Amino acid sequence: MDGRQWLDGYQHRLADLTSRADRARAAIAGVEGTAASADGAVTVTVVPGGALRRLVLAERSEGLSRVQLAALVVETAARARAEADRLVAEAVAPLLEA
């Protein structure tokens, strides 16, 4: 293989990698994870990485103490983040193969 062939192959691999990265970014752009507490008092939506997008406190949350409510929000947010992480992995898995 001469230098020109090597360079052509390298440029082809680089273009493929760039294309895969662009598709991966597009695949995860709208991903959110949502989870609700078992009692329905709290619903949390996060983006990948865990940043809070939406927090909904149902009427039944009013019967909880502040400590209970805070713990429920943290627990539910962790489950929402796990869901977001799962969706990201699912979205990019086909792009990481080969």
C-alpha cells in the first residue's frame, strides 16, 4: 500500500467516524428519562446526566413531611436518570458497532 492509498483509507475512516458521531448526537438530543414514585406523589423527568427537566408533585405529596418528600424526589430522580441512561445506551448502541 502506498502513501496515497493509506491516506484515502484514513480519510474514509475519519468521515465514517464523523458520520457516526453526528448520528449519535442526533439520537440522544431529545432523550429524557421519567420516573414516578410508587405512590404517584412525585414524577421526575431528567435529561442524560441527571439535570432536572420537570418535577411534578401530586396532591398526595402534601401528606408527606419535608424530609419524606425530599427523599422521595431524590429517589425518583435517580430512577429517572437510570431510565435516561438506558435510553441513551439504546440509542447509540447500533452506531458503536463495527
